[in-house]
Amino acid sequence: QVQLVESGGGLVQAGGSLRLSCAASGTIFSINRMGWYRQAPGKERELVALITRGGITNYADSVGGRFTISRDNAKNMVYLQMNSLKPEDTAVYHCYTQVFSGNYWGQGTQVTVSL
């Protein structure tokens, strides 16, 4: 079992920035992929960004070049730097990790972008 705890969400005006952090703990022998999903009311959960242990990244088209995902393997942490935020980015952001035992998501942190 793995626990994921996110932090860094909040309320920000359009064009602003936020940095999300996620700490993984529990039964972890190795973490392959880490990433971030988000879900807005009435919408499907979507993958925002993924990063492999080796640092290969993948982003949703919707975030363009505005978001940057990074990780610290030694600390079992993953981050999401979000710049040029838009109201459409408003959602609950969930940390994600892939380990041998399966896939895990955190409780989420609310990101609200106002006009």
C-alpha cells in the first residue's frame, strides 16, 4: 500500500502560478511512474503529466508548455509547476504513482483559477 499526500493547491488569478507537491510513503520498493491527474466537476479525470523514474515526461495537450513535472527519487516526491494558469485549469489535482502493487492516487488538492 502507498499513501500519497498532495499540497500546494489554492486560489489564484488567471495568469498566476502554483507549485504542487506530492509525498509518497508506505510500502514502496521502487516507483516507476509518478504524475498528476485532475478532475473538474462534470468532467472525466484526465492525465495532466507523467514522469518516469528516468525523467521522461509526458503532458496533456491542454497544458501546453505551461506545466512542468519533476521528481525527487530519493525523497519519493513529485512536483508540478503550473504557470500561466487559466480558469479551465480549475480542478482537484490528484497525485499518482505506479508501483509493482498497482496504481495509487492521493486525496487531491483543489486548484481554483479565477478571472
